[in-house]
Amino acid sequence: MPSELNRPDHRIIMELIPAGASVLDLGCGTGELLYMLIKEKGARGQGIEIDEQAIYTCVARGLNVIHGDIDSGLSDYPDNSFDYVILNQSLQQVRHVEPVVEDCLRVGKKLIVGFPNFAHYSARLRMFFRGRAPVTASLPYQWHETPNLHFLSISDFLAYCRNKGFRVERREYLGNGRRVLKFPNIFAQIGIFVICRR
């Protein structure tokens, strides 16, 4: 398989994970990120994905990916099984956020969470001027076909971490494929966080 790492969120996650780490990628899709972590970082990686067609692509890449629903939990994994659990572009799609996050922080020493920022200025403007659910680059679905169940902002997620007592070790923000350094809740399309228990 060709090695491609075109997505800016994948590039940032690659930077966040040290060489040789053990990784569980939840909702790994067709395995691009997991493949690059194994190939370029020497990671020991496994994935969980619900889409069977995506799993076939993962297997063709030589990845260890099992069929599973994140909402069903990670009871097959003992505590601290992985250095990192990745929940990239999946958090907003799970039915029950709290048990999923708790389970991720049980099986992984650290959790990397990436999600679209529903408070990005383009979404705000579309809601204000059009009065309709926004469709943007980071939120590309019409309201009736979106897989997103939870509509959160960067500020929402940081408040959630504070309320739960999670430590935010790193935070990275992306807008138009570049890092956002100021006012991320307005200008970032994607937030990426490394969190752990205190």
C-alpha cells in the first residue's frame, strides 16, 4: 500500500505519539493513521472499526483490526493495555460519551481525542445568516445524514475535562490545514487533545 499522510490531523497525531508506543485506534476507518504509526513510528498498533468494508482495507494494509462497536466497551482489554488510545473523529459519533472516555482511560495510559469544532466561525455565520444547520469543510453532512450525535465545541470539551478532573497534557488546533494559535474556539475547525487521569 502507498504511504500517504495527507490529513493534517493525522500529521499532528503522528507528532504526539513517541516511537515504539503501543496504540489502540478506535474507529480507525481504513487504517491510514494506524498504518503510518506502525510504519514510521514503529508503533505496536491495533484498531477497532465497525464498518466491514473499511476493515477489509485495513487487512489489505496488513493491520490488526477487529470488528467492533466502540459503544459496546473495551471489556476484552485489561487496564493499561496501551500507551495511547486514539479517538479521532469518533467522539462526536458515539452514543454514550462518558463510559467510552472512561473505558479509553482505563485501557490506555493516555487518550488522544480529535473532533470537529461545532463553534467554528463558519458554522456560527451559517446558523446566524441562513438559520439552518451548517455544512462546512469539517462538518460536511446535511443534518439528516450526519453520523454526529454530539455537537461540541473546543470550549465544551475543555470544560468537560475540567469537570471530570482529566489532565489536558497537549492541545492542538487546526483551521484550513494549519495550526491555529489564537482564539481556537472561533477559528479552529478541529481540536486535538492528549488527556489522562490526574
